[in-house]
Amino acid sequence: MAETKRDKFVRLAENRTNKALEQIRLLGNLSNKSTYEYSKQDVEKIFNALENEIANSKKQFQTIGGNDKFKLL
């Protein structure tokens, strides 16, 4: 049986989400001040970049529905 679009989405979403979560956990390992030197600004830049990218990805899933009309006001 061929993989459905839903099956493919679930497979890829789970894989990519797990990879992203693992990388975020690894990023947290950099918080050890006895091993690494960093500033508050460094940390803010890192998390701002992550938060912005998550917001951008989330927006891609939010589309105007079938009967919704675009309005400026």
C-alpha cells in the first residue's frame, strides 16, 4: 500500500520535530559556565533567533480559510 499524504506528513513531522528538539537540548548544554563563556546578549540572540524561526514556521500553517475574505480594516 502506498504511503498517504497524511502518513508522509506524520512520518516527516515526527522525525523533524524530534531532530529539532534534540538540537535544542544540545544547545542547552552550552549553559555550563565552567566550560563556556557567554554573555546575556549572546543568550538573547540565540533565543530570539529560535523564537522568530518558530513563529515564521507556525505562520506557514495558518492560512486564510475557504470563505474568509481578506480585509485591510
